[in-house]
Amino acid sequence: MSATATDAKAADESATGKKGGKKKKLLVIVLLLAVLGGAGYWFFLKPSSGAAPPPKPGEVLALDPIQVNLADGHYLSIGIALQLTKGASEADGSKALDAVISLYSGRNIAELIKPKARAELKKELKAELSDLYDKEVMDVYLTQFVTQ
């Protein structure tokens, strides 16, 4: 190769190297700005976790006890009271009583006398009532629980 060809090749490589170096610096700066922008957003404008404050208790609506048929000819006399949230509209107890009948009907009496099972059923009832009443019922109390 001649000297001029070698010089031209070296000039091309140095020009390409400078262009590649500028591109790398630009890429690093863009990435750094993106990371700093994301960090700034996270610390200063971070969206709330979505956890609303717990509702405040309002009126307690006591419902008349009802009798529910259990398995093997037994029955359960159960009374409930609904703990409404503050500002909740007056709740109609018919949806709650229907949920109680659906949840407890046909259960075995041996299952219902166990405290752990009774607590689990109460937890299920509370979740069901919260959904039925659009989060206006925050708790349910068993005011009567008699099996025979």
C-alpha cells in the first residue's frame, strides 16, 4: 500500500472513531437524563399507593334473628348486626339476610360449633356483605347463634 492510501485509511478511522465517540457520549447523556427524570418523578411526584384511609364506623343496624336449615334436620337461629360506614345510606337488611341463608344453609352442625370454622364463615359473610352493599358495610356482628 502506498503512503497516501494508508494516510487516507487512518483519516477515515479517526473520523469514524470521533463520530462513534460522540454517539456514545450522547447515548450516555440521554440515559443519565432518563434515569434522573425517573428518579425525580418517583421522589417528588410519586403516585399514592392507592390505599384509602380506613372508613369510619357509623350506625349499627341490628336485624331480626332468622332460622336457617342445616344438614340432618338441624337448624340454626342466627341474628346479625351490620356495622355501616359513616355517611352510609340506610341499608336494607334483605340482602344481608339472603347472604346469611346462602352461606349457612345445609352446613353440618359439627362444623358450626367449631370457633375457627365459625370465625371463617363470619369473615366470608363480611366480605360478601361489603360487596353487596358497595363498601357501606364495614363489619358484621353475630348477635345470636343457636343451633339445635
